[in-house]
Amino acid sequence: MAGSIASLKQRVSLLILALFAGAQIIWLVGEFGAEYRARAERAYHTHQDDLTAVLQYETTSAHRHLSVVRSQAEVVLKERVRQRVDEAHDVAQAIYTQAAGKLGDQELRQVIRESLRPQRFFQGRGYYFIDDMDGKCVLLPTVPRLEGTSLIDNRDDAGRYIMRELIRAVSNPENAGYVRYSWYPPGNSDRMDDKVAYARRFKPFNWLIGTGDYVSAVENGLKAEAVERLRAIHLTKGGRLTAIDQEGTVRLFPDQPALEGQKVDNLDDSPEGRAIKEVWRQAQSGGGAVEFPLADPVSGKPRQWQAWVEAEPTFNWTVAAMAPGDVAQAADESRTGLWTWRYVVPMLLLLTVLGWAALVGTGQGRGSHES
């Protein structure tokens, strides 16, 4: 009887020891798990911050590229109009040199004027104009009824005196210069567009001969080139650039080029359509980081993507750099692993200790009984 009581006390002591050991194991594993999770969370947020910084940098780089395109537009435009005016000036000078002394000044003026009247260029937008230094119109092919009248007080929609600026532009030692103003584009009498003109002084008759073109016309061509350049840029981390213009039209979406040219509001409910809508909504909210699911362009498997969205100031487009946010998936997997460490592993250890204690206790009980 005394041996049985002693054996029972021993088993109870072993059980208490096992429970204490199990509690210690659970506490230690819990502490380890907490530290492991903290490290995983720090790594997750650090990587997230790194990815956001990368996407933000790529978006800013795209802005700079579009800014360069805009500056190129004016450079290209100025060179085009200068070349055309130089050609017209050469024509006028050649006619004057050949016919001077053979024709009267009035006839010479007529010949030069009519030789330039039918000239068209810049896809029909361009034409030559001639004015005298007092502001009287000599040649204006688009509105011939104004020829012979004074345009000295003519102003654009911003209040700029166009003729006065042209006269000022050629009143310098070079006898030539550029002027920027607004005028009605062909086929549109409701609004004016920005125009850059170049004029040269034709000294024999104290004229200025000039032409100009619309900035938007040159920009449109350069914008198309810019989109293709942005399309060719492959960002780090498998990312790419997306662009939406100020009218809400998709300009660039490399993963699904068929969506380009469509309005955001008209896009379907496909993952690509939803992704573009998320970018657009974020832009309307002031820009910043946004996430959305999107298929991997290679494997086709769904992945969580991140984007940094900003409105660029040059063309007022929305530009977003986007890349797969695989780190989020990795963090989820880490959390799943942590759940295993914190719950499953301690339970297995506890059961092992309890089983060991029970077996030891049973063995010792048998030994006492047999003795």
C-alpha cells in the first residue's frame, strides 16, 4: 500500500514536472516566434518601402522624359518654321534680284505676294504671311479679306498684340525673331491654340515675311513617340509604366495594348481594366501608392501588384510605375509559418513531454509493484 502511494506521488510529481517543462517550452517557443515575427514584419515593411521608393523614382524619371519631349516640341517647331521662312525669304529675294529694274515696285510686290500665296506645308496647317512694318497686312491666304487693312491692334485671346510682337521680333540686328501667340487652328473658329511664329524682315519693301505652327500639332506627334519610348522601358523588379491622359484615355498599358486609346470609364471588368481604374481613382485622389491583383505577363498566374501614381505637370497626364509586390505574398507565407511555430510545434512538444512522463511513471510504478 505504501509503495502504491509512493508510486502515485512520484507519477504526480513527474506529471507536474512535465507540465512545467511543457509550459517553459511553450513560453520559449512563443518568445522565439514573437521575435521571428518581428523580424519578418521589419523585413516586410523595409522591402515594401524599398519597392515604393523604386516605383516613385521610376515615375519621376518618366515625368522628366515627358518634360524633355515638351521642350523638344518647341525646339523642333522653331526649327521647322525658321527653315520655311528662310525658303520664302530666298524666293522673295531671288524674284526681286531678277526682276528689279524690269518691273515696277508695285508689280514686283504683286509677283512676290502671289508666288507665296498658294504654298502649304505642315500637313496643310502652314502658310506664309506678309505684313509691312506699319502693321498693314500684305498677304494672309487664310483670310484674304484682311489684306490691305491694318492689324496693328489685333490681339489673341490672352490679350497679346500679335502684329506689334511680330514687328518687335524683326526689329533687331538679326532682322528676325520668334513670337508666341494664340490663333485659330484650321477648321476651328471657336477657340485659339498656342502658336509659335518666325518672321524675317525683307528690306527691299520693308516687309516682314513669316509663318508659324501650332505647338499642340507638334506635341501630338512627339507624344506618340514618347509613349513608344516609355513602352520600351523595362523597370527593375519586373515593372512597367502606365500612362493615362488628362481626358481619361489610356495612352500606355504594356500588358494589354488593346486597351490603349479607350476611355477609363469604358473599360471592362477584367483584371487589367480594374487595375487601370484603380490607378485612375488614385490619381483623382491626389496620387500615391495603390495595390491591385493582376496576372503575371509570363506565367499568367495572379499576383498582387503595387503602383506609384502621380500626375505629371508637362502634359497633365497620369503616370504610374507598377511592379509585382511578391513580398506581400512572402510575408503571408511567413505569417503562416509563424502560426505553425507558435501553435502546432508547442503542442507537439507538450504531447511528447507528457507521453514521456507517462511512460516513465508507468515504468517506475511497475518496477515498484514487482519488487
